[in-house]
Amino acid sequence: MTRKQQEDVLNYRNDLFFKYTLSREDEGSIFARNTIIERVTGIRVKESTVMNPNLDPKTIGKKKIILDVHV
């Protein structure tokens, strides 16, 4: 599989993938979400909750997917 094919299969820059990965409540998703918040904002995260975990079919494939997180 070429590098281009690999990127097409699993594109980390894709909003849908980003929301799906970070909105789940498993240990890995929570760790990734909290780490990103801490490194981008400098806020030390004790707990985070995704306020809108559902994926709206109307926004799939568009750049309007929003991940609303309460810290």
C-alpha cells in the first residue's frame, strides 16, 4: 500500500475521524482529548465531557463538524 493510499484510508485531518475519535468515553479517547486541550490552551484538565457526541449525517463530509467539550 502506498503512502497516499494509507492517508486516504485513515486521514487524521478529517473532521469526522477527529470527532469520532475524541468524542468517545473510552480511556484512549479521554486521554487524547485532554492532552490536546492541555497542550493547545495550557488549561490543566481534570475532567472533560463531550456535550455533543452524536454525529449529524448532514454534516458528514463537510467542514462543519463541531466537537463541543466541557472542561
